[in-house]
Amino acid sequence: MSEPAARTPTEGNDATGDAFESARTATYAVLAACWRDPTERLVEVANDGELSALFGPLESLELHALRSEYARLFIGPAGPPCPPYESVYRDKKSDDEFGEVLGPATAAVERWYQAFGVEHRPEQRDLPDHVATELEFCAYLAEHGRDDRLDQFRDEHLTRWVGDLCDRVEAETRSPFYAALARTTREVVAD
């Protein structure tokens, strides 16, 4: 996501408020990165213990195994068991099957991005309603001191479907990393 040039100043300027804003921004940004296709950097950071404050202790990760589990959970050869898109959870016609991608929920998310001048990066292959993209937008709102709008976006979007995604991930995953990611994401979004 690209940012507008100007930053909206936050009300007040005390160190505690700034630290909280920074922590909230970092939390959303880290979660977003973890929901993307795994990278060597993610494995390095996790294996160095840098994610333990957020996830608790993690077993050592191996890039190939993490990428295989990512593909199995979120891409899948015959449709993934855990699609990471808001539209498939919010726009479904029945409880027994997923909705289609790029549905009305996707359009609603895109309107939020447009209202803040945030554009989907061309190099980002994921759809606008991918969980990582929505979490990146939360980080953007937190960074710019827009807590009121962050809470509204979270309530209108993430809280309405991320719990279902996280339940599916916890039920399907063979990886302690993805189980921890699902638990932590659920907790952060519910806060």
C-alpha cells in the first residue's frame, strides 16, 4: 500500500501515547507480514525469537516446510481449506459453502482504501480483501493516529470474518506457527 504524502498529526504528543501508537502499528504490521507468503526474513526473525513477544515461544521454522503449509492452507490444489479473503466468508449464500472472491465485501474494503488515498501495490499479488492487506491497512491507520477509523474499519470488516478464518486455520494446520498466528490474530482483532 502506498501512503499519501502528508501525515495527519495525532492529538497530544505524550511519550506513552506515541509508544502505544507505535506498538499498535507494529503489531498489525507484523501480523500482516506473517499472513503473506513466507520469506527467508520471516523464518530468520521467528527463529531469532523476535516474534515471541507477540506469539509466545515458537518452534524452529524451516522455510520449505512453512511455504508448503502456507500453500496447502491458503492456496490449495483444489481450493484452499482456509481462504484468506473476506469476501468468501462475508458474501456466502449458505453456511455450507464459501462465497466467491471479489464480491461486495471486496468492494467495501476498496472504498475504505480509496477514502484514505491508499492504493494496492502492483507488486502485491493478493486481493484487496486478503487478511494481510486488511491488517496492513490497520497498521496504516494506527501509524497515522486514526484510531477512531481503525476501530470502525476493524468492526465493519475484520471482526466479522477473521474469527472464522482463524478457526479454520487452527483446525486445519499442521504447523504450530500458523496455529499461533491464528490465535494471536483473533485476540488482536477482538481487542
